[in-house]
Amino acid sequence: MAKIALVQFKASTKKEENLKKILNYIEKAAKQKAKLVAFPEFMMFYTSSSQTPKDLANEAETISGNFVKSIARAAKLNSIQVIGTMYEKSNKKDRVFDTSFVIDKNGKVVSKYRKIHLYDALGFRESTKMTSGSKISKPTSSSIGKIGMLICYDLRFPEMARNLTLAGSEILVAPSAWVKGEMKEDHWITINKTRAIENGCYVIAPDQVGNIYCGRSLVVNPFGKILVDMKKRQGIAYADISLKEIKKTRTVLPLLKNRRKDVY
């Protein structure tokens, strides 16, 4: 069993203010003996509809910038793995990548993933400020198991979760900023449970709360049981991840093995 932490908070528009909170959460998670702490999408800062694409691009950083470096130092200092997110500079004028990263307990960035499905749906158009990534990152080995990375809207595309699982993922981590709206919380709960059930894996989905976001950060086990639902509260929640549970579930419910690759 491995203890993980997930953080749900309301990011402000101020980068330094959020960074201070993030570093504090890392320290708290480590003190509770968590091996990994996962943060929501857009933890760097909240982008209001009035913020221009140019302003967002100016605020964005590279993966080697101060924001990630500060988090990496905290990961090393506290000997804990961190999964976080950032607005990453791109070569496309006035557009940024929505990027997640994995930092090991030695403070090294061991993986990053640029969101490939931009949220151009239900009245939103992320593509007006962002540019999409072009590849799914390979699963990352960690002390809790092999981690596959998605971001928010990616959860609605089962092909991505399945590809990550077939590549070896045992835990899917989906930092999110799930927008409120009609049936949106129902969609959120259903999709996270479904991705876990159909792939026989854990799903860890830390979410933003407040502003326009619905909260409900989740941890779901491979059989679809919700282990953590943070509702609307800010703070940290903890869950135990068991690789034996994954193996057991995939044995009694062998969905991956029973696929008819000869037919579809």
C-alpha cells in the first residue's frame, strides 16, 4: 500500500500567492507520510475571461522557470513526488500549452504532458488562448506504480485512457478544472468511475474548486469504488493505492484480456 495526497483549492489570479500555497501543501503532505501529492489543473493561477491571450502568454513560463523549479526544490526538500500543472510557453504567438509534470522525490522533472484535447465545448473555447499538445506521454514509473497522465477534458475521450493503460499505466492521474454547469458534476463522477472500471486502474483526479469550477476531487479504485470525494472543501485528502488491488481486479474482471482485437 502507498499513501497518496491530492489537493483541492481555489487558485487566485496571482501566481506567487498560489505558489506559496502549493509549497505549503507539499510540506503538509510529506509530514503525513504521503509518497506523492497531486494538484489540480490551472494551479499556477486562475485565468479570467477578461485576461487576453497575450497577457496569459506573458505570464506563462518554461518548464525550467521559477515556478517549476520552486516546486522541484520543495519535492526534494520533503522527499515526495509531485504532480502539478502550469501554463507553458509555446512557439505559437499568444498561445500557451496546458502542461502537467511529474517531479520525483529527488526534485527531478521526470515527465511532462501537454494537454491534447482543448476544451472547445459547452460555450468554452480554450483554443483562443491555448495550443494543444501532439502526443500522449509514456507512463512514468513511480514508487506508487506506473502513472499515466491526462488533463481534465481528456477524460471524456476513452481512447486516451485505454492507450495509456495498454502502455502499462496502473494509475491514471487527471489534474482538472471542471467547469460548473448543468449535469457537469454527474458527468465528472460518471466519467472518472468509468475510466477506472473499464481499465482496471486507479484514477486520481484533483480538481479546482471555487471561481467557475465544481470541486469534487476524486480517487477511484480499480473496481469503481470512490475512495475520496472532497466535495467543496479546500485542502488535502489522502488515499491508499494498492498494486495488489489492481492485479486482483484485472484477474476477476479481465476486461483488457477479453477484448476482441480480432473483431475491432
